Amino acid sequence: KPPIYAPFRHGEVYQIALSAKKARKNLGWQPKIKLEKGIKNYLKITY
């Protein structure tokens, strides 16, 4: 059964974007693999 979504409310965030900039700046963290490769690896393992 497909999910039923409520209408968007005024001021609600419709889209988001991810960035590692804050983690890099505040924690010194660096990703070990690129996002695209991580997604491909995940899909290969999962499907």
C-alpha cells in the first residue's frame, strides 16, 4: 500500500542537500570514498 502524504505546509523544507564541509571544518573528518562510489557499492551489495 503506497504511503499517504500530507500537503506541504508554508515554510516547510522541500529539498535538502548534503555537504561534508562542517564535519571537515569542525572535526577534521574526511570521507574515505566518494559518495557516488559508496552508493554503487551499497547497491551492489544490497541487490
